[in-house]
Amino acid sequence: MSWQIALAIYAVLLAGCLLGGVGIGATIGLVGIVGITLVSGTQLWLSLGDIVWNTTNTFTLVSIPLFVLMGEIILRSGIAGRFYRGVAVLLRRLPGGLAQTNIVGCAIFSAIAGSSVATALTVGTVAIPEMRKRGYSDQLTIGTLTGGGCLGILIPPSIPMIVYASMTQVSVIDLFMAGVIPGLTLAAIFMLYVGIRVWLQPSLAPREQRSATTGEILRAAADAVPIIALIAAVIGSMYIGLVTPTEASALGCLLALGLAIAYRELTTARLMQALRNAAITSGVVMFITLNAQILNFAVVTSGIGQGLAHGLADLGLSRLLFFCMLFAIYIIVGMFIDGLSIMLLTVPLLYPSFVAMGFDGVWVGVIIVIFIELGALTPPMGLNLFAVQSIANDRSLGDVAQASMPYMLMISAFAFLLYAFPEIALWLPTMMKAG
């Protein structure tokens, strides 16, 4: 069977299952098993056990439940709310005030949660009531939350980056370091946009007339600095080579638990809820990842990955045209499938093509994360849109999507900037290796 026929069968099965309402994880696994069977009958079925064992026994993936638990502890202990209020005081005088706080809060909390939806929900739960009370425009508020929430999978630690590393054998630490400068740059672009927009249209946000007092600044710093120190400890310990990513996730959990105990707001019930939510989230991620590895095995054995790479090479596409084609594909797919599933579906198929076109594997991981950020903002399946709309439930999904449009355009433009200047992502991991 040719790889073209195999790819067509995979696509029809995938579309049929998804349209029929089958869950994405089960769909991926089913397509993978059918693909393996088409190639070799039942001979390779015995390999399924090895795939499950090797995937669940991957040391890198152990960091996922620990990073999720770290974020849950921060959320349930009230530390996230303290942090937001502290940053709000420190950024009071900037144009846009609390809107700027949303972006900074999302950028920093994303380094704890590792998830766009968790970031948007956490910051949004605190921000929306407060900003409405102070007279901020909902359009400004909602846009900063959906757009800022996208930073959750770019700034490390990032669950999609961990999954990508496990699929491509790219260094997780290199990926984490490669996401730092793009994440901070994108956050700065968002803040600049908010400042210009509020300057041009002052009615969107009230202007703070009073500067914070010294006491308020000290209290705000006391609320904000511990979270920043926790992030610095987790990322810095990986940067200097003191711990592996998995050990860093355990360190983050320990530090988060220490902070929660110090603030005395983490009750037994809240801790149990954090553990339960972390177990559910990790179980979903691992179930989808397991099935994606089965599909990956089917793609390799059927020759689809290499065939597609050679086919694209034979077309003589330029690197820019290839990049534009991938950009369009991810935009379309992102309208219907969540970000992690997009990565698990597309990386086995497209990663060989990226390599054949001469792209760096670490850079590819960052650009795919940026592509799936767009998926979080594109209706009808943009998860960030649903997350924020569930908080601002008096606003329609269309209103939320409209408020998110400027951030979609900025993320799209930034993707092409990263194509033109890959050093934005690759400079920090290169310097780390040189050091």
C-alpha cells in the first residue's frame, strides 16, 4: 500500500470519528491501530504493549502531573489572587492599569500552570469582577485575558513542549529556554498594544489618579515576589544544570506547597481538590499521548512521514511557501481541535518535513506552540474563548472572539517574525550550551 493511500484512509477515519462524536484520544488510538493492521495484519499488535510501556515509562513525561499539581496548589491556596492584586498595584500608573496587569499576570502565572486554559481561567476569575467594578471596557478586559492566556503554553514550563520533546527526542531544557524570549517578547507586544489603544481611546480604561503609597508598594511586592522567586528557582535550576525538568517539577511542587503553608490558606479540602484536579488533567493528557504514540508508530511503519517529506521536497516549495502552507493548515485545524491534540496529530506527520526543509528541531517546537496558540483563539473550538466566556457568561462567544481578534493578528505577525529571525528563539539555548 502506498503512503498516499494510507494517508487518505487515515484522514477519512479521523474525520469520520470526530464528526461522529468520538473523543479525540480514542479517535487517535483507533486510527493508529487500523493503520498498523493495514500494514502488517495482526503481527505488530504485540508492539502495542511495548508502546504503552515505553511511553508511560518516559522520565520526561513524569514532569507533567507534577507541573500541573504545582499550578493547582498555587491556585487553590489563594496565592494566585494575592499575586494578581500585588501586580495591579505595581502597574497602577501604566496606561490600561489592570489590563496591563492581566497580561503580566498571565505571562507569569503561565510559568506555573503550563496551560493556556488554566492561565486564562485563573487570572480571569480574579480580573473580570474587579475590572467591571472599576469601569473597564469588557472588550479590553476579555481580549487581554484570552490573548494573555495564550502565553501559558509558550513560557516554560509548558505541557505541549514536554509532549513535543517526548515525541521528537528534542531536549526539553532547550525547548524551555527557547520559549522564554519569544514568550516575554509577545507579552511586551501585547502590553504595547494595550497602552497605545488606551491612549487613543481613553474611555476603555479609567486612569488611576493616585500613585501607590510606600506601604502599598511594599505589601504588593510581598504578594508578587514569592511567585516570581518560585519561577526563577524552577527555571534557573534547569538553566544552570542543577536539576532535570522532571526534578524541577518536583522542586516547584515543594516550593509551592511551602508558600501555601506559609500563607495558611491551603485547607485539607483545597489540597484534596488540587490533587484530584491534577490527577484528572494528567490522566487526560497521558491517555491522549499514549494513543498518539500508537498513531505515530502507524505513521512510521506505513512510511507516511517520510513519504510526505519527500513529496513536499519534490514539489520544490521554498521554505517561506512551506511555512505559509503550514501556517494555514494549523489555523484551519485549530478551529476544530484543541491545541495538545493538534500537536499530537500533526507532529508525527509533519516533523520529518520540517527536518527535510532544514528547520531546527527546537525552533520547530516553538513555532508549533505559537501555531496552536492561535487555535486557542479561533472559533468554534478556541478553548480560551470558552474559558473566558464561562466567567463573563453575560457575553456571547462572538463578543469574546471579536475582542480576541487583535491578539490573533499579533500572534500571527509574531510567527512570521520568528520565521525571519529564528535567533529570537534559538539564542538563549545556544548561549546556555556555550556556557
